[in-house]
Amino acid sequence: MEPGRPPAKDRICVARIGAAHGTAGEVRLWPFTARADAVAAYGPLQTADGTRAFEIEAIRPGRDFLVARLKGVTDRTTAERLRNTELYAPRERLPHLAAEEFYHADLIGLSAEDKTGRAVGVVVAVHNFGAGDILEIAPAAGGETAMVPFSTAAVPSVEVAARRIVIGIPLPAPEAAPGPAPKKNRGA
């Protein structure tokens, strides 16, 4: 880690830069904050590797995103090069969380257990496709990941300090590798 740069666990992804917006260097900004416009209040935001920082000079609502002017970005070409850049803020600049609130970064890597305490996998991502948060679980037995709604019924317990969650619904069983096709009985 470079001096003066907080470790990754001490930074939270608060936004992602989308496409350029217009010709003057503005960008579409997809915030991951409870209030969309709050992203501008967290001071300079850093890239995932911490090598670049961006200050939001101005922000306004777009159709289903924000339109942001970033300090030093003055043309469309520069704005386009920033597409898909995730922006992070130091945890200490973010609001304190209430009970039963979590940053996505705190959930990733937690062990997923069933109600009996048996390990069933690990949280590898948190998604939101518009209908609420979904945890992506990599099964302990291997195979394809499973998607679990992040609801009280599906995930009755989250223990960030203990590095685990409890899954209250069964995860799909891993699919067996296909074997040879069954032989047909042709009769006698």
C-alpha cells in the first residue's frame, strides 16, 4: 500500500462513471448511495487502485442517472476514457450506519451458512437489478453461483463482525455432469 492511501477495506465504492454526456466533459454518474446526490458530499473520490482522485464540481439529475462535471475533465474524449471507472470514498467520510444497515463491501467475502451452521458458500457479490439487493453466493461444493434475495426471510442473520451470514432458504444443488445418453429398449 502506498503512503497516504487508505487500505481497500477502509474505502467504499460510492459511484461508477458511465458514458460521456455532451461534448463539454460531463459524465453520467451512477451513485450507490441512499440519496443519489449525497455522492457529491464525500469529497474527492478515488479509483479502485487509489492512483487517481476526482472532485465533483457540479451534479444534476439526469433521466435515471446523475450528470456530473468532474474537476479537470473538460472534453468528451477525456470523459469517455473514464467510462466504467468505479469511485471510492474513505469509510470515515460516509454516514454511520444504523443497526441492520450494511455497506455492500462489508458483505462480500462473508461465509454463508445454513440454519444449522453448515457452510454453504461465500458471498462474492451484491447486485441490484431494480427490485432490491441480491447476494451472489459461490457454493462451498463448487459449481455455479446462486442468487439469494437479501431479505429477512432469505437471510435472517447478518453478523459482519463474525464474518458470516445465515441463509434461510435452500440453495440450488449443484448440477451433476451430464452422463451418457440412456439406451433405448428396442424390444425383443
